[in-house]
Amino acid sequence: GPQLWIRDSGIGIPPQMLANLGRYGQNIHRTGTNGEEGSGLGLLTAFHLANRTGIQIKASSRPGLGTTFTLLFTLRTPPPLKSQQKLSIRMAHMLGLNPLPSRWEKT
């Protein structure tokens, strides 16, 4: 499937921290290239959201040279058009709209 690479040239992530990225309860606090503080909450959130949506995140890093994150997307087949049409009709009715002639509403 499609992939997206995100690369930086920061301080990198040591191997022992890299192995635990995205895991709750791991100490991932670090000081960045410019002395900025980070708790790792952003990465944890990204891993959680990716997992919930079927996206896989892989990371590779070299301390002192930066990190590359690869997002791997899974292509899914959309539901049949008929199901989409029924959902659209229901949603339109919930909004008080009449999207189709009355002869179609009973299908």
C-alpha cells in the first residue's frame, strides 16, 4: 500500500528507546536538539491513532543524525455502492432532507 516518510535531522533516538516507541509506561522524556523538552506524548498519541485506523508506523534512527518515521497505509475496498446509497439516504432523512423520490425510500 501507500507509504509516507517523515524524516528529521534531530538528535535521533537511541536503540533501546526506539524499541519501545508507542508503548505506554515507557520513559521517553528527552531534551531535543535546541534544548526543548519533550514528554513523548505526541508520539504516543500518533501511534495510538494509527493503530485505531489501521496505519502502521515504523521508525528508524541514528543517534546524532535524525529519525525517519514510515507510515504504512492499508488500502481497503469500499463497501458496495448500494450500502453507501442506503447510508446516504438514512443520513439525509436524519437531517430532514428528501434526497430521492418517494418510490426509492422503501428499498
